[in-house]
Amino acid sequence: MSLKIQDQLKIVNRFSYLRNSIEIATTDKGEAFLYTKETISAGEVVAVWGGKAVHKNELAGLSGLSSPHRVHKDFYLVSPLHDDGIDSVHYIRQSADANCGFQGDITLVALRDIEAGQEITYHPAMKNPELAWARNEESEIVRKRFNGSFPTYIQSKIESDPELKVYEPFKDGAWGLLTSIDLESCDAALIRDADAIKQYVIELCDLIEMKRFGETQVVYFGEDDRVAGYSMVQLIETSCISAHFANDTNTSYIDIFSCKGYDPKVAAEFTRKFFKGAAMRLTVTNRF
């Protein structure tokens, strides 16, 4: 949406970068903002922050600086004020309908085509590590919405933590989605109970809306104590669910493969709760 320009201001780029099509102006309320004079295509660089890196403990003792730009949980970029003002990159405003996201910690890129006259914005959640790293439903929604558009220091923690990581349910053009769940320290009684395993399959299929085809096959075998335990196979109309339960370690190895989309984390968390497991390794693969 285009904004009514009250006053045109001078662009200042002493320490940072703004593409040549960017201009700075003020609203009728006197608030500065940046907009583009020309169309910016999706994926193109819009701005790059620059300045001096300082530790968070140093910020309180500094003065005469622009607004700090966070690049790490403990470090910020700052730049000094001059007679012609702060670097104009600091006037980029936040918006619920953001058209830019981060690529790295200091680079802002267009998330979609930005038409001439439109303001340059990013979403406030993109620079909020406490929100992005929290373990609640609101934060899960934020992670899914902005996955890949967070600064690197936020995105890398999301990627490295299985409970925070965002798994793409189904890529365009994929034939099927495979979720492999390795679940340690399961309830020994449950993984040794064929009826409990069958009940797990029924509840899982209901949860992820998969239609079972035929009965659940649960068979005990394994001459070697290391691998002995129940194995399970359940055909579903969109492929199959299979598993092996290792008695020696009380570990469950479960595969869910379907050409119909489902949420891997929902399936995995249900599995952990059902078998009362502890540590979980989750691998999600789109099959083409």
C-alpha cells in the first residue's frame, strides 16, 4: 500500500547500504519511513546494516549512536550520529504485512515483488529471539510463518533444536513425505504389548487423517537380543506406517510414509507421548 508523502528527506548511507531505488520521507504525522521508487523483485537485496560491533554489556555506556541492530544474542551493530543524521537504514519500519525478511544477520531481502511507491518493512517477530525460541503454540506459529526469514543467529538455533525446528510438511512436486522417528527410553511395557501398538496405530491414523487399509500386522521376532522385539506394518490408502521396537534398549524406530500431506511434528509428539519416550530424533524427507 502506498503512503502519502509529507516531506522528502536526504538518504544517509555512511555505514549501511540501501539500494538506489530507496527514498526516505515522512508521513503527515512526521514519522520517517523508506519506500521504493522502482519495483524490487522477490529475492533481491533491499538493505544491509553496517557499523561497529559491541557487546550488549557495553550498550548502556554508549551515547550519540543510532538504534542498535542485533546480530547475535550478545552483540549489536551501532553507528555514530553525524550532522546529517543517522544511517537511513534505521528508519525501516516494522509491519504485520511485511514485504522483506532477513538473509543472514545484516541483509534484508524482498520476500515478494515490492511495487513502486510501497514502503519497505519487516515483521517485528523476525527480530524477536525470545519469541522465536519459546516453546509454545504462539511461537510455533511464528516459526512456521517466518522460517527462513529470521536473522541467522535466530534461524540457526531453530534449525539445531529438534523441538523448535520447522519441518516442511510437503514440498511442491514431491511424491510422498517420510517421517522417521527414533524414540529412546520408551515405556518397556507398552512396546512389548501388541494390543498397545495396534491402538497407537489407530489413534495416530485418526490424528493425521490417514485411512487404514486392512489390519495392523504386529509380529515378534529377532534371534539376536540386540534387535529382538515387535515389528509393525500398517498399510494406509496413501502408503504405509511401519515400526520396530527394540527390547534391548527400549527404543522405537517408526516410519510414516504418505503421499498425502501431514504435520511431522504433530505425529512425532503424539508418538513420544503415547510410548512415554525421552530423547527423540526426527528425520523428515520429501520423496520425489
